[in-house]
Amino acid sequence: MGIYSNTWPNGLLEVNRDNLILHDETMKKNYEFYKDDVDRIKIIKIFPIIGYGVRIYHHKKDYSDKIYFWFVGIRFARMLSALKDAGWRVN
């Protein structure tokens, strides 16, 4: 179904123990994933500080095949810690 990509601050990745919610402020849409929906979350690094993101590998048929969330800034490490602390598989 294609690629979906969003970047903070236009998007927000809400991290919980049971689910992830990607809020798209531009399109006023939410993408919700439960742990059973997600195979893994891969760290993507393109440029130091400004080019960090994650790809959510999932099997929800009604969402784009490739979903990326980019995080601009030095708070990327905090987001990764939140994902790992909540029990999500990140590599």
C-alpha cells in the first residue's frame, strides 16, 4: 500500500506498553498499533542529530506497508528509551 512518513513536530508518536499511536497533525489521522500488529521497530540513522527515525514493521493490511517516524533533534534517545522501557522490540 505504499509508504507513509511523518516527522515531529507535525506528528507525534505516543508510546504505551500495549500500543503505539502515531498522530498525524497535518492529516488529522491516527495510526494505532498493538503489540500483536508489530513485528519489530528498526532504528534508522541518516545524519547525526537531524536524521534519526524508526520504521515500524507491521502486518496491518489497512495501513501503508512502510511506516516511518522521523525525529529531528537530540531527544531521539529519549524516544528509544521509552519504546524499550515499554517492552517494544527495537533494533
